[in-house]
Amino acid sequence: MRSSLEVCDLARGRTRVLWETDDLIEAPNWHPDGWLLVNRDGRLLRVPLDGGEVAVIDSGIAQACNNDHGFSPDGAWIYASSHVDKLSTLYRIPVAGGAAEQIVRDVPSYWHGVSPDGAEIAYCARRGERYEICVQQEQEVQLTGRLGDEGHNDGPDYSADGEWIWFNSDRSGQAQIWRMRRDGSDVQRMVTSDTVDWFPHPSPDGRHVLYLAYPGGTLYHPRDLNVTLRIMPQGGGESVPVLTLFGGQGSINVPCWAPDGRSFAFVRYAPSVD
């Protein structure tokens, strides 16, 4: 077994395995109708919560999807990042499958979040020398790096009330969890720790923020390390560990909460065998 797709029930403090596979799968999203989306070998997969058959979703020309994908708030669309000539760009695909429409012109760009009102998407994009946080409604707006070197910024996701964008940034020396207003103002550091912290995901019920904590000194966000999933209050405060697992890249790259905010999905890995 290489990948184990699991669900964590916060109230019960328990996890359950949905699907184990020898393949590498990544980045679960939770559809409002109660199924999970993951990627494998460049394709998007629909995984039932009841243990039914796993199915490939027709993604049109987006045949090299990476681990940055998710749903529109109404569940009608999939936003997916797929590589073209080795650079990632963003597409919108009907949730039942079909033609993929490119929605961001510049590359590379990696989708990470959509506002609760569905009005804009947030993504990580290399613009100039560094990766920055951008949003797009009718056109792209760069939120970070406008005032000079603000480090590497990644993993944007929206708070439940739509007022904040949470993200990770190494502007303080190593990746930590930050938030800012949707226009890029009022930037606040939300976590100060010895760990290297990535991919904050606010829960839909407005209570928690889930994020991935690597050991101190870790560079970027690799796979196949002992990592910890931690939660903190969405209004700010101390974080607590939820799970320690062998994982990292691919475990929770994108929004993974159940619509009621009581559970989240993640991927646990086993060491690869050469």
C-alpha cells in the first residue's frame, strides 16, 4: 500500500480508511454531495465515501493535473491545475466531466481556494522572482510581493466568512501561517512556531484552521516525512496537534473539510519502494 485516503472525525477523535491503493494519490477535496476528489497520474478521480467504485473524471485537455484542485461553492465546477509544456495553469471543468476551460492566462499558476461567495479564486503563481498570492475575478490581482521582497507565499484559502485569505509565507525566515484581507491589506502572522508550516485550510463552520506542520529546518513541502496536522481557532490562538503521520506533499494541499466542518479528508503515505 502506497497511499491511504482517510477521514478524520474531530468530535470523535477517530480516523477511518476510505481507500488504500498502491498508486500515489494526492490532495482530497470534499464535494457538497458527499464524495472526494483526488489526483493520480495526472487525472482526477471521484472517490465515494461509502467505499464504492473509484472513477476517472473526464477533464478534457487537462491531462496532467497536479495536486491543486477543488470545487466551486455550489459544487457545479472543478477548478484544477494542469501542466502545459511543464508549466501549471488553471482550468475550470464541469463537475460531471467535460471540456476544460483555461481561466488564468499567465503561467505557472496553482489553484488553492475559492471565496465562499464564488466570486473569486485564489492561487499561488510565479510572478517575477518569487511565488506570490494572486486572486482573480475578471482579471488577476497580485496581493503579495507588491511592496518588495515578502518571501515565498503559497497555499491561499478563504475564511468561512470570506473576509480573510489564509496562507503560508517564509517572510519571517521559515514558512509560517499568515492571513490578510481579501484586498491584501492587514497582513497578520497567525502562528509562531519552531515547525515549518504549510497549507492552512479554514473550516466551513468558521471554527478551525487546519494546517500541515513539518519538522524545523525542512525545505519547501516534501513528501514522505513524519508530519503533524494541527488545528487552531479561526479567530486566532494556540494550535493543537490532531494527527501525526507519514505524509507531507499531497496530504492536505487543498481545501479538504467536510461541508459541516466536523471532519476532514487527508492522505497518509507508506515509504516508496524502488
